[in-house]
Amino acid sequence: MKQFYGVDLPNPLMLGTAQYPSPAILEQAFRASGAGVATVSLRREGAGGTGQAFWQMIADLDVLILPNTAGCHTVKEAVTTAHMAQEVFGTKWIKLEVIGHTDSLQPDVFALVEAARILTEDGFEVFPYTTEDLIVAERLLEAGCEVLMPWGAPIGSGRGLNNTYGLRAMRAEFSDIPLVVDAGIGLPSHAAAAMEMGYDAVLLNTAVARAGDPVAMAQAMMGAVNAGRMAHQADPIEARDMAEASTPVIGKAFLS
Amino acid sequence: MKIVLNGEQREVAATTLAELLPECGFSGRVATAVNEDFVPAGLRAGHALTDGDRVEVVAPMQGG
């Protein structure tokens, strides 16, 4: 498995921490699945220090922390949020989101490249939430990114991999770069498909958190990413249009 | 003085950002910004507040 800024992930599942029915179910989903990376965010601290209790629970999970800049729409907002996240979470990792379109939450890739350049110069290790556009990907790498995270489908949509052609092309073009399908996963089969293509990890949240049984779904997702990765490493056969008998024809008894 | 703290008008006695946090009940892992600019923890004591400042105090929260 490729390293992410010099770090080996324990497995290919990155799991979000939002939208679970309760903190206890969130914790169980992580423990039962073994997901090794947790995405987190920063929000205004409420009365009573609600953020501190959340942080204690996440810290006890002993997983890698990937803070995001979710909800940021400008370069300045994203860069400022990243600096605040670094101070609070004590990591150089930042999942860089710069949202460009309200309905689809499609990234503003122009602002994304600019923010990635600034943050890399500031010493961050940037995980950019991007599209499958190859030229944007090149620009992000030039800006200093060592990981790319193309979307599968709009955040929270559960549509799976909207553009398998584009994702395959990206995998082929950037064979040495750690690639993560981030967002849009709805089912374990979607996660497995991304891994079968040779993606290095999958980042998802809603598909687990909003499932009827998040703990079971988290485990299903872990099974799927591991199966998909093994399948990719096992060099799958090419699909073909016509049948090809698997049982040998030679030696068949003459019975008609 | 009057400031805007996390979007709400507040009358506070604190004169620096460092004094503001305990006065308003914040502790633990928080990050601060004043007038949309990040103020690192180490600079809070030297960051004087002025009337009308917009202060943001953020903490760890669930995210995807």
C-alpha cells in the first residue's frame, strides 16, 4: 500500500465522524470496523464545551486524524480554517475542501489549487478534495500535494462512482500517487469497485452514519475495501462479450 | 467593551483575547480568530481586543 505523506495506513477505509445517531454508535462503528483514519472538523464551540467531549472520544479511538475545511468557499477561509485545525488537532494533515457549487458541493478547483499551494508552503500535508479532472490533478501535484482525492459522486448522495471512465483514467495517469475516492459512496459495492480499480483508499461518511445499522455498515465497508484491494492485487480477468466455457470440452462423454 | 463572539453580541470585561476565553467559559482545545484572521494560542495574551471585534472560538466537531 502506498504511503500517505510517509505514513502507512492500517487499512484502506477512511471514515467520517458526522451524522451518527449517537456518539456511542460512532465509537462502535470505528471499533467494530477498524477504520484507521477519522475525518473531523472545527465548528464554533458551544456552551458547556461540547467539542471537548467529542475530542476526548475521538482521541481514545487511537486513529489517524484528518481534519477538514468543510463548508469553506474561499481560499482565505480554507487557509485560515486549516491553520486553526492544525493548532487544535496537532497534525499537518488537512483535507482541503473549497466548495464552489451549493447544490452539488462540487469543489472550486481553481481556489483549491491556490489554497493547496499556500498551505503546502506553510508546511501542511494537503489531501485535496477534487474532481477527476486530470489537469486539475496535475496542478495540485505541482502545488505540492502528494495525495489526490477525487469525488465518486456529490457528497452525501450515495450515487457511487459517477464517472468510472474518468476515475480509471486518473488511476492510470497517476500510477505512483496515493489516490482516494472521497464522497458519493452509498454501498459497499461502490467502495469495492473503487478499490478494484486500484484506488488506494476510500473516504466515506454518510453511507455508514445514516444506515439503519451504522456499526454493521461500517464493517461491511471494511470488508468491501479489503476485498476490492485483494481483487486488484490478484489481477482480475478482462470482461468479454461472449461466453467461454470454463469446464473442459475435451473428454466429455458422447451421450447423444 | 462590546464584541461579537461566535456571531453573538457580548459585553465583556476582558481586554485581551487570552482573558476573554476563561471569562466566556472556554477551555481545552480551541482555536481563535479575530476579525477573520487566525490568532495562534501563543499570541492570545498579546492580542488586545477593541470595541466591535468579531471573535471566533472553534473546537473539534464531527466532520466528513
